[in-house]
Amino acid sequence: MGNLLCSKSNPNHKQDPQIINQVPLSSISYNLLFEVEQKDDCSALAFNKQGTLLATACQSDIKIWKVDEGKLIDQHIILKGHANQVRCLVFSNKQNWLISGGNDQQIICWKEHEQDNNSNNWICSQPFKKHINYVYNLILNQNEDELISCGADHSIKVWKANASENSIQLLYSLDQHQHYVYQISLNSSETQLVSCSMDTDIIIWEKSDQNQHWKFSTKIEKSIKDHGHRVGFLADNLIAWTQYEKGELHIFKQQNGKFVQIPQMKIPLKSQNTQDIYILFPLIFNTQKKVMIVRHNRYVSLFELGSNEQFSIIGEPIDCQTGDNYGTLSKDGKHLVIWNDVTKQLKVYQIQYP
């Protein structure tokens, strides 16, 4: 176990002028609570619903940590099944059921099973291999009967999910994109899906009234001729997207039935004019706390979305010293965990709300 650190961020500390001049400071703060070594490359992390377990990718394996008030406890539980780097993880919100995707083009389901001697065992499903290239992102719907995946084979795949059987079944594929599909996101009412790709397109998908299948709706018009690795719904009428070449986050708002870019809502991100070269660490938005986590290269920035649709920045951007960093936020919005390739550590930040 690592050393406990309590280095609270100072709201009065000098901010990056590029950010502070345009984005006010939030009353929310964070501090570095805990750090522990993980030498194996980590490309994905996920909390369970209760925030009592953290799954971390360890190259081709998955490690399950116990979480106690933000501290990570090594249970020596290693899940083996992937043949190459694990790239994405998603936990069920109903039970300890975990789904992983990786560079081996496979998706695997893992279900916790309590044995008679009170020890816990994770049951591995068969590998499901329908993607023909890396799997980048996984999301579960609220009912958890549908899994949606995307990846480097230019496709979005929709699966029937069954936690009780620890399995998924491919239903159909969405193939409108012409290049790598990096991130997908559902709106809260699950009537729309958004995706972003190397082909520079941001696509809105909608559910058909007839068969409840996702279908192509429209491409969002934007002024920037650039692709981006991160996209996400902040509300049913708001979408955030980060671009590759420049540290800027762009906001699109639904007006008259279509999403329109709102230039005055653009947020500058601390970036030192570097490209966002690493794909992972998807954009995170916690709907309960209205907190957004967004990474651009070596910096991880935290923002609060106010009721007036205005953003304020939470503390200073976290400098990970390298763009090779990955993070996740607990479901209650209280703990942010980041791994990076320089320190080879998992760092747990505690977010404090007024």
C-alpha cells in the first residue's frame, strides 16, 4: 500500500492565465488523498457502483482493488483472459459484473461469485470477438440489457447484455464512420447516442420507433476541421467535444431539433500547445454532481457545470507529466483516480463539495 498524502489544492494559487481569464473558479475543491504503485501499464479503470471496488487494467490483465474511504487495498485478485492490452472497462450499476475490451479485439464479461468459504471468485465468460481491431470504449444502458462498443475497426456494435448469464450477444453493427471510433456516449433519457471518430465526424444516432434499433440521425456541423478523442452528453441538450490539435473543449447545444456549436461556450484547456496524442481517458461527466473531467495531453482539468449552463474550473489542472495517463471517477463523484506512465502510480484525489 502506498503512502497517505494530504496535499490540498489552494484555490488562491495562481491559475493558468489562459484558463482563469475565461473560466471562473468553482467553490468545489480537491486534494490528493492517496497513492499506490502499479508498475504495469494501465489503459483503463472503473469503479463499481458502491465505490468499494476499483478495476485497473494491468497490460493484458485486470486487477481488482478494494476501496476503503478512497484508499486502495491490494486484494491480490488478478483476472486473466485477454491476450493483449486491456483498453476499456465498464462496471454494472446493479451488481459486481465487469466487462472489458482490448487490443486483442475481444470483449470479456466477469462476474463476482461468493464461495462457501466467504472468499470471492470472479467467473470469466468466453471471449466475444466480433470487432476486427482494437476495442476502445464500452457503455451499458440503464437497464443493463444493452452494451454498446466501438473501436478501431470503424464500427459501433450493439450487444444484448445478460448479467445473470455473464454473457453478451451481438445484435447489429453501426458502420457510418470511416475511421477509428474513439468514444460513444448516451444521453440521460437514452434516446440519442453520440460518437466521435478519426474521420472528424461527430454523429448523432437515434432509436427507431419501430424496432428500437439505433440508426444514423445526423452529423453535427462544426467549424473546426479536426478530429477529437473525447465526446459526451452533459445533458440531453448539451454535448462536449475536445479537439486533437488544440487544447479546446467545444460545446454543442440542441436548438430547433439539431445540435449547434456555441462559440461563446468554448473552454480553453491547459495544454502547452501540445496535441492530444493518446486516445484513452474518455471525457467523464457526473450527472449527480454536475462535474466534468477532461484530459488534454498531460493535463487533467475538472469543471463544474452550473444551473445556468456556465462552467467554472475546479482548482488547478492536474499535471500528469505525460500524456500517457488514464483516469476514472467514482459514481458518487467523490474520488478521481489517475494512473500515469511517469510515476507508475495510481493517485486518488478526493473531491470536496461545499
